[in-house]
Amino acid sequence: MGNGLWLITILKEQPWIGFVVGLVLFLALFGLKKWLFAKMESNNESS
């Protein structure tokens, strides 16, 4: 639990860090989803 507390403290002092981290995670997941769908489409076309 100790590791989570410093993160909460940082987010309370600088909320923009949490926004940036959330944005990066969202973009990474969105990009991964698009990449997976593109890969699945190419596999469907080839078979």
C-alpha cells in the first residue's frame, strides 16, 4: 500500500500529472485497439 500513497500525494499536489498519465494511457489503449483490428483484418483477407 505504501507505493500507492506517494502517487496519490503527487496527484493531489499536481493534478495535471494525472491528466497527462490518463491521456497517455487512453491513447495507448486506443492505438493498441486500432492496431489489433488492423492486424485481424489483414489476417482475414489473407486466409
